[in-house]
Amino acid sequence: MAAYENNAYFWQKLDTLYLSGSVKIARRKGESHPEFANLIYPVDYAHLEDTNGLPEGVSVYLGSNSHYSITGLVIAADILKKTLDVKILAGCTDAEEKEVLHFLNQTDYQKTVLIRRGSEIPSWGETDS
């Protein structure tokens, strides 16, 4: 058994959370990070308003494809802030996913992993209700 199973029901719930919220762009592609001027955003960076993420809401990276399609998640462990943060990738191509990972992994204080969207439904994910 794999340690990780991609569950279509999880992505369905995430779609509902994402599509029921409002995305507010905080930084445009090509802008520098407000604290670290050498870090340049590879795609638009936004927050999902009306969510209980960090102070601004859940983070979203918006790629060049449809922003209505979540393509994956990035989980970031930040030892400087002492946080574990989940970031949504919406409309990102494979190349943009790699650029976002490179952007987020540039410092020694934060490292990330990518979870790509899947469509499998594991047997434990099925319910009668």
C-alpha cells in the first residue's frame, strides 16, 4: 500500500472550497517578494478570501491556463515562521509548477513538496452517504 493515495473526493471538496471563494491577486508575475527582493514571482500570487488560512487567507498560485482548474497543491514547511502551509496551484502548466517549486525552495528556511491532482478513488474513500 502506498503511503499516499490521490483521492478524487478530496479534490472535489477542494474545488468547492476554491470555487466558492473570491481570489484576490496580491503579487503579479514578475514582481519581487516584499521582504526578499531577489525572489521574483513566476506566476500571479493570490489569496482565497473568506478562508481561514494565514492572515490573508489560503495562498493561490495562478498559472496561464484556466484559473477554474486546480492542478495541484504545494505544502511548505517554513522553519523561520514555524508554519506548515498549503498553497493551491490553479491553472498551472507542468513548467509553471516547476517554476513555483523553484521559487518556493530558494531559501534555506522553507522547503516544499508538490501534490499533483489525481482522479483515483481509493476503496476507503467511498461512502454510502
